[in-house]
Amino acid sequence: MNRTRTAGATKLFWSLLLGLSLALGLLWAMIPHLAAEAQAANPGLTVDLPDDATWSQMVPDDTAPVARTSADASAPAPPPSERTPPNFAPPHGRRMPPDGQQIAGGAPLFAPAGARSQGAAPLTPPLPGSTDLAICMTSDRVWGIVGVGETATVTVDGAQMGAALADGNGFFWTTLYDGNGDRPNLSGGETVAIYSEGAQEASVTLRSISGQIDVVNDVVSGAIGGTGFPINVTIYAPWGEPSMTSYSQTVSTDGSGNFGADFTGVWDFVVWDEAMVAYVEDGVEVHRHIYPGNSLLVRPWPWNQVMGCAAPGTTVTATVYLSDTTEKDSTTLTAGATDGWYLWDAETDFLKSDYVVVEFAGGTMMSRTVDTLSLNVDAGDDRVTGEAEPGATVRGLTSDLTPLGWRDVQTSTTASSPYTLEFGAVADIMPGRWVGVLVADAEGDDLNLWAPSVSVEVNQTWNEVYGRGAPQIDVEGQPVTLTLYSAVSDTIFVYSKGMAWSSWYSFNEKEDGLPDIAPGDIVTVEVEGFAWQGVVQVQTMTVQHDLDADQFTGSVEPPTDRVELWGTQLEDFQVGSLYPIAGSFDILTTASSPFVATPAGFDVRNAVGYEVGHRTEDDYTERIYREVDYLRVWPQYNGTSALFGPPGTAYTITLRDGGGGFKAQLTGTSDDPIGEAGWNGFWET
């Protein structure tokens, strides 16, 4: 999981920020400095060492749905070790957005937060709660809003454990580590103080938080420690940190600190969901993630997966049987240490009439029979059809892109033959979107399948065509053909290959030799044996960033006006992935001429990557990608990597010593397609 893989990077990031905040003046006097000047682009762009954070270029990822309710997508079967939410974004360029389900687009619904004053209003995006500061006891992270560019520090029981520089909106975040590089493992009783520029903003003694999700009855219950009850408790759902698109319920504890929240009619919990239990004290929102108790979900062929939650760290035994009780396969798993998550990615097909039995520590057993279940996604009519057992309640799950981000949505129906799930009232299902269906048995144990809608996406920047070629996922190897008419050369190019698992296909310049894709070109995708043809007539698109206004402007060609905008802070990918909130955005906006999009609470600054997606008349997508200029310094390698847009910009990078004296200089011209300056090494200095 990300929190395990990136612990080392987090420590590095914390130590860098801490050193920067406490010793900036001293470092300026002691070390060399780099100045990069890009003529007619960004004169005077200067980076002061020490910036030896690692830089990793983002790589494509197309992992199909595994667990939670939103994520990225890519080829073969999903990795069994990852508890990632379903619904994903196709890999292209450096983009790592959650396409299938997490939300993009954006109209300027909120102004950027700006510097906080004494009377600053709470609910400053991207924080959804009633305060400007948040502490997560699960992740040992602190974040919030202080003054723009101010240094925020955090102590635990008087010992400093976190530090960060607030961005251009005043937002900061930091992971907590003690002097030995260990997490404090916040559990209750600790006193956490938050400072800005050395002045205390808040101090709170943490209460313990415990609880569990009852996924059958959609109830979240638990207890808050301490005294002074009753107090209000807010429960956010269904996954991730509380956001502007979370569902929430606010309830009061009883006199002993016990609470219970019934989400019936608000959110129908599934085994992969989380609930974030939060209370506010001394101006800080404190929350902890809680998870389902013993639970079971079976995802039959072609997924062949068993998943759910158990007591953290305990043993779970899963077995699949034929209807005559003959054992087909079995495995023993260990539930996750924090969330109790278990997942079996079996090599045996789970077919109709098979049944799965899961035994938990203590002897509790749950089972689910594989019944009739299928689905077909009709994006044009925002509905799903399929077969299920007569009389069964079929629940549908997808995500809808809104001006504030992705929002998970649900609907349900009673199965006849076939069933129809209407999503029109809750979501606009776009091509490429994943949709899931769930059917519970009498004990509440779910059967679940996912399927995508067919799609074509054309990326003009990276000269790529990709998407989903069929509404099924078991079509690996099925031939898909791309026909590309190039208006510039008046030439027709034809390419063919087999689709990947989950009906994914991708054609690009590097692997397949695609020519430059430009306005006026016509892209046609067809799949053998499937009566579908996807056509995109490539049109002119523009986009620009405005660092001062924290917004993007651009234009697309009519008749359609749906624009989806995605962006991220281009820090080291491991560090960037640790942002609790505000590290990336996905928003929806309506194009005028030009369109204006302001991501709520996102600081548009140097080293931001962003992409515009414009939906065509058939709701297929054409995209362009850009990055904001940056200069990244690698002291340990004696060099820099940089980007200066637009392509063809002449630049000069100068290295000076701590006193400002000249040491060395490199010049060059930035490259297509986005202005990358690549690697510049000062090997002789």
C-alpha cells in the first residue's frame, strides 16, 4: 500500500521541509545556487539548494477495479496486494488521474483560499469540515490552512514531529515523525500543537476513537474517549480523507461517548468502504478511519476474487467449492494490520453454482453462492442492464465528475429478467467509465461484478489513441483496429493489435509509430466481432495557466461544451502521492469562449502538470497536456532537470557559489512536445 512503500520518501520529504524552514538563511550563505532563465518565458526562475528530493517520472497505470470505489486503470488483472478503489484513468503521458471514477472538471465555484486572517472563515476548500486544521490519527498526518508561504510546525507532547511550508493558498500538510524517524502512532491522550511562524495556532489533547462499519445495516458505531459528553461527531464516507464530495452524517454521543450513525438512504456501505469518524475540539478536526467488521464479497469469473474485512492481523481461510461440496481451491490469508483487509485473487474460475466459504479467527464463517449476475453499460442512456436472480435487489455503483471532483453514486432496482439500473438521476455515465453491480444474499454477503463502457480517447500532445474496446473484460487478444487519417499528409494509417485484459487498447507514437495527431485528423477505432465503431474528429484545443489567479483558461470547438480538467503537483511521485488532500484535482466545467476553470483550494504554481479533456458529440475524448515551468536541482548528481514552455524556448542555467560568484553555465532549447529541458549536468564543477 502507498503508506508502506513510501515511508522512506516521506521521511526524506519531512526532513527537507524541516531543514528548509529552520535554516534557509544559513543555507543560502553556505551552498551554491542555481538560476535558470528561459528567454521570453520565465525570466529569473531561481532554485536555491538544498533541493535534493528524488524525482520520479510518473508512469502509466491501468489497474482494473480491485477494492475501494475510485482509482486508476491499466492492463492485466488487478494486483491482489493493493486495496485500491475501482474506476480508473487510462495511462497517457504523465497523467495519473482516476478516470473511471473520481471527478474532473471545474468552474470557479470557489475563490482560492488566500492568506488566512484572524477572522478567516472555516470550510475553506479543500477542507470540508468546520475548521481550518485537521489531524488524522490513522495516517499520523496534519494539514490545514495558515498564512500563505508561512512555515507550519507540529509538536506531539512538546516534541517537534512535523514541518511544512504553506502553499500559495496557505495550505500545508505534514506527516509526523519523531527524532528517530518513527511515527508517533497517535491513539489518544497525546497533545498535538500546531504553529505558524512560531506562533501557536491550536493545541488539542486527542481523544481515542474506535468503531466499526456494519455493511449489512449501513450503520457506523463506536466510541469517543475522554470526558465532557455529549459531543458532536461527524462521520464521512465512503473512502479516503474527508473531501468536498464526501457523504456525511453528524450525530451526538451519549453521556459515555458512544455514537451511532445510520447511513440508510445516504450511503450503502460495501466491504471496501471506510468511514472517517471526526470530532472538533479547540479549533481542530480530529479524525480516524474505521473499517467494516467480518465481511465477505465474492467477485466471480472473470475476476475470481474474494475480499472483505476481518480483525486486523488475524488469519482468514477462504475456500471455493463446487455445488456438490467438492473443493476447487483454498487459501489462507492474513488480514491487514490496520484495516483488516483481505483479498484472494484466485487462479480458479468462480462459476455459477460454486460457493465460497470464508472462516475467520474465532470460528465465525460466512459463505456466498455464485448466482446469475451480468451487466452491460449503456453510457448513451446512463443505464446498466443485465441478468440477476428474479426478485433480487441489484445495486449499482459508479462515480460522477462534478465541479468539485469525483463523487461516488449509487442506485438500485429489483431484478426481473433482465434488470435495468437507471443512473440518469445521479450520474452522467461517460464512455470509459466503470460501473459495478452488487447483489446481497439473505445474510448480506455480496456478489459483485464491474464492467466499463466503450471509449475512444485521443491525446494530441503525446500522439496516443486508447480506450476500452468492448463492454466486457474477458476479451484479451481480441483484434482492435485503429484507422488514422492525417490531414497534414492526406494519408490513411492503419494499425491493429490485440486488446488487453479488461478490453483496454492503446496505440502510441513510440511503440506503434503513430504520426503527429493534429486538428483535422480523423480517428476511427473498431473491434473484431463487436458491432461498434468509435470516431473522433480531432479539433483545435487550447489551455493556459494563470499562477496568480490559480486558474486555467482555454478554448474548445463546438458543438459540445463539456470540458474535464485534471492536474497534479509534479513533486517526486512517492511524495506527491502522500498528499492527504489538495495535491491534485479533477473537475468538470462548461466551455464558453474561452472557458475558465478554478480548482477549489488547489495552488497552481511551478511544477504543476495538467490536462484538458473535451468530450465530442459521441462523448469520446480529445486531450492536450501541459506543465508549468520548473527547475529541479539534484545536488547528489550535480545536475538539474527542467521544463521551459513552450517548446523551442532558449534557456540558460547558471551555477553560482554561496557568495554569488560564477561557477558554471549551461544553455539549450526546450524540446517538443511540452518544453522539457531534460537533464543538465554540471559534471566538471
